[in-house]
Amino acid sequence: MGGANNSDLEVPEMITLRISNSNQEFQNSRDIDENWILEQISRRRHDGEKICVRVSINLQPVHLSLSTPGCPGIGGGGRLPNEEEKKVFDLWDKLGMNKSDFAGGTLIAFFRQLHRIID
């Protein structure tokens, strides 16, 4: 009988950043493309679009997803956050990423500070 072995179930370690319908993946928070972020947010604001930013982090020991208020709700996680994840949630809130009028520079600041927690 063949069963799934643990390596088949592993998700690659990375950060996925989705801004509305565009996304990029990074190996760590230092690899983000700041110009891409600013361009995506600026263009959508200029066009009057509602901006949805989703950040999925899968880097030991953090495994979580964050989203801005412009995203349709998908519900919360099924477990309590660990210590590092709590720090990431706190940073997201402290920088105001939980408000609809966040700036592209604020998202960049989030990534710049994220490495202190997980890299």
C-alpha cells in the first residue's frame, strides 16, 4: 500500500505576495521587488480599484496568511499563532496594513522589518 510520505506534503519555503490579480514569490523578505509593489498599488489606486493585498508566509517557524481589508474574507486559521507568528500579526497591525488606506511604502516597510522576525 502506498501512502503519502512527508516530503510529498511539504510546501516550499517562500513568501507569496498577491496584489489584486498579480503575484510574485520570494525566497525571503529581503528579496521583495519594491518597485513592483509601488507600481501595482499606485496603478490600481489611480484606476480607482479596490486594492487587495495577500501575503502568504511559509518560512520556518512562520506559516500564515495576511490580507488587507480590500480582500474578500476567507476566514481565519484553525490554530493559535506561535510566538513568531504573533509578532508578524502585531507588525502588520502596527504598520496599519489592516486599514484600507495603507500606502505602498507601508507594505515595503512591513517586509523590511519582517526579516528581523523570520530570516
